[in-house]
Amino acid sequence: MKLYYQPGACSLSPHIILREAGLDFSVIKVDLKTKKTENGDDFFAINPKGQIPTLLLDNNEILTEGSVIVQYIADQKPDKKLIAPAGTMERYRQLEWLSHISSEIHKGFSPLFFPGTPENYRPVAINNLLRKFKYIDEVLAKQPYIAGEHFTVADAYLFTLSNWAPLVQLDLSDRVHLKAYQERIAERPNVRDALKAEGLI
């Protein structure tokens, strides 16, 4: 498999899960401004959406959308327990978190990265994210991982996005349970390997 990524972007989440699953894969960096891969290929020819993450499967099929990609990867190695079995309430709870992280947290960051966002909207976006992370902090006060007692695909996604906070001057320092969670996730060997591979540490 090949994962098309940009360092530190949302593609870090499936990168982490690929390593946690122990699957064979390679990574190809994409310049999202030029839409060219590090090999000089036209990224639109690979994924017409022009977005990362993009996963090229061994049968040459393309899979897109991060929350779908991590489920696919996790399902290839059910013994790793990165996602619960299909049809179980535990699985639905994990999907509930994936959906929340995607629609509320990920999208919440978008206007803060977009240069065309009006300055008077930035405080609104910041306050919205602070509320979302307050709730997450309260959840993490009761359990070690966002969907329960062990690391899942939802944690890789949440860890990735929470690391964006300093980039947009989002102060999460008073979210003490979130901070401890971030540190705990960062200590996982596969997470460290993914961060190193992307030049983030």
C-alpha cells in the first residue's frame, strides 16, 4: 500500500494506524499547493479530489477520506484491536467519535488555516474549538482513551488534530487531561516512528 500525505496534516492519522497495524506500506509526500507528489506526478491523476490522505491499495484501488481509510486499515488486522468488530456497540461508539472529530474538530480548524477568513471570525472559531476541547477534556478525565479503555483509530485522529492547536494560537494548556493524553499517545513507539518519518520530531 501507498499513503499519500503531507507532514503533520490529517494524513498523520492513517500513517499512525498503518504503523500500529504492522502493515507493509510506503509513504509519498504531496505538495498540496502545486498538487504534485515528491516524484513529480500529478496528484489529481491519482486522486481527482486532490486531497490527502489518499491510500493506494495493493490492487490499485484508491481509498480516500481519513475516517474511512483508518477503518479499512484497522479491519485488515483485527487482532490489533484498533477498531471493534463490525456490528458491535463498541464499534458504533468508536465511529461516533470518528464522526465527531471529523465534523466538529477537523472542520472547526479549517477557517483558522484559511487565509481568506475574516479577522473578526477568528475569535468565534477559536471559542468554538475551546468548547469542543473542553468536552473532550472532561471525557478524558474519566477514561484513558477517547473511546474507552484502549487505543483506537479515533485516538490517532484526535491526537493529530490536537497537535494543530499551537499552529493557530489555540491555547489548550488548561485542558490538563487532554495534555496528559497527548503525552501518552506521543510516547507510543509507532506514533513516534510516524512523527519521525514525517520530520515532525
